[in-house]
Amino acid sequence: MRKFNFLVALFLVVATLSSCVVLSTKKYKSLLAKQDSLNMGWNNSQSQNESLEQRIKRLQADTAALHSQLAALNQRYTDLDANYSKLRSNSSSEINKLSENLKKREQRLKEVEEVLRKRDEATNQLRAKLQQALLGFTKNGLTVEVKNGKVYVSLTDKLLFPSGSIIIDERGKQALTQLAEVLKQQPEINIAVEGHTDSQRINNLGQIKDNWDLSVLRATSVVRFLTEEQKVESVRMTATGKGQYQPLAENTSAEGRSKNRRIEIVLSPKLDELYDLIKQ
């Protein structure tokens, strides 16, 4: 500041000497006013300079903070990229495993479908053979049909037994003999013999107490005839009594009751191969 005042004063002296003219009071005051203006401008410049320096320091601090944040973000990006690469690698491995498992399941499904196709084919062939073998008994109440992959041979009681009896008559033996010839040619078929009755109560049948007894004893009579006389393998046979509880028709008429009194021989292919596939 002193240096500046000295320069101003020197300027005034030089100006005075160079002009060789004595300054008037007015000019002197004007010069003093310029000096004050210059001093004020200098002070303002100094203040602005300090303000700029402060702003520079703040900007430098902000820049350093931004660099730190940028470095942290770069590190985070690097970590995320590494994790993504790892996940992608693991995902590829999992996808490959899932793809292999899916292929195995699809192959197993094809095998199961093939077994079921063969079963249905064998079932239909068996039905055709039975219908051909038992054709002469259809007028006596014998039917052959396929339900749920099984062949049902249904024989009314009048074809097999005298009324209220568990002893197979000659006509019934003929039908069962024809049936046994087909069954012996089909060793992969399981045989279930089911006895069914109507809902009327049983009276005066000695040891037969009710419809349960009658249905079971008639079923076992058929099984004994097929195994003991016709030599069908016993291990393939099952005898059950259903009593009156699975009727085909209403028991309110003689015709309905006649349909309900029956022996059903249920033939089902052995499914060991299918079970083995399902267990895998």
C-alpha cells in the first residue's frame, strides 16, 4: 500500500515538473480523488483475490473428495464385476446340470410312455383274444371290456352258479376253461377274482351268513377251479369279496339285481418295468 502511494506521489511530482505548471486546487483535489478511487479499486482487487483463493481451495477440496468417491466407485465396480463373473460361471455350471437332468427326465419319460404304450397294446390284444375265446358265452351274460389299462371279464352268477350256491355248474366250468386257456398263454398278467352280490339278505344258506360270505366264497371257488383244475399259476391269483357295495345297477328291480350278482375277473399286466423306471 505504501509503495502504491509513493508511486502516485512520484507520478504527481513528475507530472508537475514536466508541465512546469503549478497545479490548481481543483486539479489537486481531482488527483486526490483518483488516488482514492485507485486505492479503493486496489482494495477491492485484493478482496476479490482472497475470495478467489478461498474458492480455489474449496474447489481443490471438492476435487479431492470427488477423486476419493470415484476411486471407491471404481473399486465397487471391480468387485461387482468379479462377483458377476463368478455368478455367471456358477450359473453356467448350474444350467449345464439342469440341462443334463432335463435330458435324463425326458429320456425316462419316453421310456415310461413306451412301457405304457406296450401295456395298452398288450391289454387290447388280450381283450381281443378273450372276446374270441369266450364268444359263445356272451349271450349268457359274459362281457369283456378295458378300463384303466385293465381287462375286466364279467360273468353273471347265472352263468357260473345255481341260485344261492358257491359250486360252479357245468356251463360255468366251460367258460372258465376257455378263459384259462388264454390266461396260461399270458404269464405276465396278474389275475384278481372279485365276487359281487345284490343287496337282498341271505336266508337259510347254512354256513354262509351274509353277502360278504357269499361274494368271498364264490370268488375262491373260481380261483380254486382255475388253479387246481386248469393249472393257472396260483401266485398270479387273488380272490376278494366285494359284497353288495359295488353295484352296476339299482337293486330295486330283478334285472338290476341280476347284473349286480356277478364274478369279475380283473386282468392287469405286471408293471415291474414301469415301477423300476419311476423309482429312478
